[in-house]
Amino acid sequence: MKNTPLSQHLSTLRLGKTQPDEPGRSPFEIDTDRILFCEAFRALADKTQVHALTGNDYTRSRLTHSLEVSRVGRTLGHRLAQNMALDGFTPGDISHIVAAACLMHDIGNPPFGHVGEDIISNFFRQHPVGLAAIAPCTTAQQLEFQHLEGNAQGFRMVTRLQGWRAKGGLSLTATTLAAAAKYPWAIDCRPEGSRKMKYNFIHEDAEAFTEVAKATNMHQEADLRWRRHPLAYLVEAADDICYLVVDVEDATHLGLLSLAQAEELLLPMVPLLDHADYHAVTDPQRKLVYLRAKAIGGLIDAMAESWPDESADVLAGVHPGDLLNRTAMGPHIQHLRHLSREVIYSNRQTPGIQSTATIVLEKMLTLYIQNLTAREEGRGHDADVLQGLEHLPHGRAGWLRGVVDHICAMTDHRVLREAKRLGISYAG
């Protein structure tokens, strides 16, 4: 495939908007502001990153994680764009695009993080009420409900559910939306051999994503399937850098790892010139902060060093993915990923919290669906249960999607408050 200059993948087109942006500001900087000020972004302050409802002041929420990823993405975008042909755009524009896409990369996550995703998906795969509810839907719609995907929900959030516009949501640029798309295809159009049920838009939002893909010259492989936008690789790398390093920091605060273990994992990523300064620090808390800060810097440096060898394949749309693993830090990254799976992520939910989340979300879904089904069929229903859902359409797929939208917009504690309002009892 021909190597297309990055500038050919950059567009200032905004979804749902025809008037020009205000002069004097990068349109991509405006994207950052619109995401930062929207309700769905604020809600990330009370959504699980890895460890739910810890009561610990230091562990991260989805909000703090997204802000950190955005800052790393800004730096990556600016550094890696320095020697690229941008044809009227600037490295500053690239930094704004990557920063904005990083801000929205988790905006569609439901309450309780990936555990919440699994609970809702399993409800429609296994629960009798969930299975009966999706039976009239198309095969693709059934798959979408049975495999809830935060990336697709995020695209939906910013292009449809947020903002004041009747069309276009926050009216972000096509470039920012494309850069945030890690899996640019519909669920039933995934690449051949793909084992993960990951996707970036539902069929209802396919028209909007198609507009994004065309505006940014994403290479189309098949119906509703494109290759990644070049800047999506930088968003992925910024996310990986942050969660791999800061999850070690959080796990050490929570006692899942010792400082010695954190040092073993992160010190190899710290530039050698900084090792003497590190060993001069005596306070354990300050040592951990030093490790986190310098390890992130070391990984950014490693990305910058490897970029000249990787950029051609990225721009040509044929890169195998995961830029971070292909840097000089690759072996350390692999070790860190393995230990994180074995020690950190296996402990991210206490049994009590996971049990509470399962009980509450399943009962909430059951109550909503039973009452909306009764409304659809002209039978009596409890209007109090449907507070906030009165506006949903009467068609099955429409109101089911509205229920999922409603729950995904909730924070962890909002779910628990809603459970009490509905009379749902749960442990804790």
C-alpha cells in the first residue's frame, strides 16, 4: 500500500457543523476543550479505572487516568511530528489531536469499568430477561448488546449523546474522532481471524463513522471496516504508557506490590543517567513518585527513538500494531504486562464489590426492561421505575439502546443511589 503523507489524513471537518471555527485557535485545541467540559467527561471522576471504591485517596479514577494519558499523548504527538511533512498543519496541531483523542478514549466506559462491561454483556447473553428482550432485534444488534464495547459507546457519546446540538453531539473534528478509533469497524465486520469482540461503532452510528473515515482518508478494507488512522497508534501508546506505569504505582499504594517489586519493574525504564538521583532519594513515597515520573519519560524517549523505523508502516496502514512493544523497552514491557495480569488486574475487584455490581446492574436492567416491555405492549407499567427513561422510543431496539446509554452514563455511586431508589437490596 502506498505511503500517504500524514497531512492527507488530517481534516478540520466537524460532524454536524457547517460554520467555521473561531479564528486564532487550532480546531483540534477546540476539540480538547469541548471534551473536557462535557458531562460525560466529568462523570469519569466516579468511574472505576482498575480498583473500584477503594476509599484510597491516591488510586486513580477514569478521569485522572484520562487526563494523564492526554498529557503523555500531547508530548508524543509533538515529538513524533517534528520531522514529518504536515503541509500547513503544525506539530502543535498533532499534539492537540492526540491529546483530545486521549481525553475521550475511555469516555464510553460504563460504571465499574470493564467489570461493568462484562456484567451488562452477560445479562444479554445469559439472563432470561435479557435474552427475551433482544430476540426481536437484528443479528448485529443482538451481538452489540451481548458484547458491550466501551469504544463504541464512547464514539456514540461524543457524536450523539453529549452537547446541545440536534446532530453531531460535541461536533468534534473528524481527525480527533478517527485518532480515537482503536477498532475502526462494526462488530460483524471485524478483521478475519480477530478473536476479540472489539469494535468502534454500532450499526446505528455507522453513517457518522463513515463520514469520519472518508474525511480522513482512512483505508477501507471491507464494508464498515477500515484500517487505523495513523494517530490512533499514538493514542494507544499513550494509554499503554500510563496504565502500565501508574497501575504499578496504584498497586503499591494498595499493598498489592512492595516498593522493591515496583522498583524491579520500573527502574529498567528509567534512563541510566537518572539512576544515581533515584538511589539518593530515601523516602519510600518519594521514591515511588520518582520511579513513575522517570519511567513515563523513559518510555516516551523510547517511542521517539523507534518512530523513524515505524512511521512508514504506520502511514501506509500496514503496521502490525503496538508501537510500545517494538521499542528498545519491549522486553521490559512484556514482563510488566505479564506481572500486571497476574498480580494487579486479578485483584482489581474484591468479591464483595463485584457481587454488588452484578446484583445491582442485573436487577436494574430487569426492572427497566420489564416496564419498558409493558409500555411497548400497551400494558400497565411503573412510571416511577422509568424516571429519566420516559423519552425513549417505543421500538424495541431503540429503547433497549436507550437503556444501555442510560446505564453507561451513570457513575459507580450513581448506580448505587439508583438501586436504593428502585428498592434493590445488595450487600455493602
